[in-house]
Amino acid sequence: MSLSASPKILQPLLLNSPRSNQKPLFFDPFRSTSNFLGSRFRFPSISKSTTRSRSSPVVAVSDVVKEKKLKSGSNLLITKEEGLVLYEDMILGRVFEDMCAQMYYRGKMFGFVHLYNGQEAVSTGFIKLLTKRDTVVSTYRDHVHALSKGVPAREVMSELFGKTTGCCRGQGGSMHMFSKEHNVIGGFAFIGEGIPVATGAAFTSKYKREVLKEADCEDVTLAFFGDGTCNNGQFFECLNMAALWKLPIVFVVENNLWAIGMSHLRATSDPEIWKKGPAFGMPGVHVDGMDVLKVREVAKEAIGRARRGEGPTLVECETYRFRGHSLADPDELRDPAEKARYAARDPIAALKKYLVEKNLASEQELKAIEKRIDEVVEEAVEFADESPHPARSQLLENVFADPKGFGIGPDGKYRCEDPKFTEGTAHV
């Protein structure tokens, strides 16, 4: 397929309907007799580089809809109810992260805090299609993934404040969100370390269904990671294992074009990450990660494949972070013109325009959502600020399987209860 060809990926796929006359969204190497193991459909990027780049621009949702109406006779990609859910979730992510920036600079949070502004279409487009039983594995940029999966804003904010009411009792902090109840099994501070955990979670689902004969187990795992991770060994090893065993997992690459201060185009021999999927025998697809409706349609098919037992998919979502790598990053390395180009494609503004233009929602309805989310986030801050700090005796909990000999002294008490144990360190 040439780069100039019109994208065909946005036609909604009805997973439970007959597909005899419908082309698949992804090329499936397990079903095809072709020798070509490549992605059938992909979205070229608008990235520019003096050395390498993807040559043609991303096509907007509205343009695609104009080119090809849906077979149902409707030009709508979502219902009103679906649109409002997507909008509310994206607004929650944006407002929450903006509040995190305020709280960080006021000294309410410590350490590194990595915000998700600009990438909301990826989290919302994928996670809002999951069930509660499905699993999400995140990165150090994990606040919004947790929110999209249903972890209450007050629990996420409290964790950022280091309070006992946080989802990890204040012991995880910004980069280690975890919720057993919502099957968010971790944010991970080191790149790539969450991918083997996600692969293990997907293996658990397959084992329950095929060995333990839990016929109702159709659980899917989403593994989120960035473009910089795709040059690490765990990525390749787990793609191989997932394809070999046809695990129910979707590998979601949030390619925001920058690995801290290193441009993806300068750090990778072939910047088209989606190609690495077909190399291991699984479909690979590139999608405009600034458009929640495009992401959602790709996610439907990828999650559906996994749930039907057809194996993993690699999805490269080309997106962009609007802030620096972390709140400690002055963000001086990126070209201002590049930042302005992506800021003009704000995924929340694009969805809002679509909802209004298609008469799916009024300005008043959307403003009411924004007001409600403002109140939720403000309440989360108040709750976190008023919550207690962990007791000193909690310091070594969940650190060692058996703390005796290190955490417990000869008198049987936790050494951390001794004031001299943390003498000279930061306040606990």
C-alpha cells in the first residue's frame, strides 16, 4: 500500500456481525495465504525531519467520513452516549493533570511527575472499550490510564500526595499506580519493565480458559509503553512469546515522538514501529493518536481479536505530549513550531467539534461535563490534602517478603520506628 493511498481504517467494524463482504481492519498473518507480513492499513504521520520522516499528513476524521459513508447509511462514528463518555473521560484526564502541575509547584507532590496532556485520545480510545475484568499495565505516565480504568480521582490524587488513602496507601507515588479492584496492575518507572508483566497477565487469561476450563474468561490485557521502549529487549521477547502462544494482549505504543529529549526519528533505524508486529507474526497498525475516534476503531478490532482468541496486535498510536517529559523538564529541546503544530490538533478540541457539528451534543451539555469534572478534581485535592500520611511502621511493608534481620530489630519492633532509622533523610 502506498503512503498516498486513502486510509480505510475508520469504517466501524461490527465484531458480532457477518464479515463475509467486509475487509478486515488488520492484515492477519495467521489467516492469509499471502507471503507479505505487513500492515494493510496505516496512517502516515505529520512528523518532519531532515533525515527521515513519514511523508503525507494524517487525514482528519471528518475528511474520511466525507469520503466514505458507513454502510448503515449514517455518517456517525459514535452514538451520543458514547460521545459523552469519551468526552468526559478525556476532560477528566486533562483537568486532573493540569491540577497535578499546580499541586507539584505548590510543593504538595515530590519526585518526578510525568503528565499525559495531549495523549488523552489513546487512553480513552482504548480503555473505555474494556470490561472491569480486563487488565491495564501502564508506564510512569500512568495517572490517566488509572482514571480511564475507573480508579477514583481522589485515590489517584491521594497517591500522588503520598497519603494513606491513595490507591497504593501512599507508597507508590506518581509512577506506580496500582488497583487490584480495577485491574490496573501497575505503572512502571523503568521503560519496558511492564511489558513482561502484561504478557504474564495475558497468559493467565489464556491459562484460565484453556487449562482451568473457565469458559467465561475472555479477559484481555492492554500493555501501554512509549516509542523509546521499542528498542529494548523486553519488547521483542514479549512480542515473540505473545505471538507464539496467541495471547489475548494488545501492545499499545504511545509514540509521542520523543524519548525524554531524544527524537524518535534520530534514535530508531526504522521509525515505523508498527512494522515490528508483522515481523513476529502479529498484525501491526499505525493510527493517528490525536484522534480518539480513529484510535477507538482500531482498538475495537484489536481488542476483539484478542477476546476471540486470535492473538495479539501491535498498535502504534502517533501522539504528542503538550508538556515536558516531566514537570522537572524545562522542555527546551523540541522545536516550537512542532509543538504548535500538534497543539493545533488538540484531541479534546477535535472531539468537541465533532460532537457539536454532528448534533450529538450541545455546547451547554459539554460545559456541564467540564463543570462537573472541575468539581470532581477539586474534591480530590481537598480529600488528598486532608488525608493522613502513612505511619512510620508502614515504611517497610510490601518491601521485603520477610523483613526480619533488616526491618525488624532484636526487640521485635520495626527499626523504622526508631527515630534514628531515618535520621538525616526526608520527612516520612
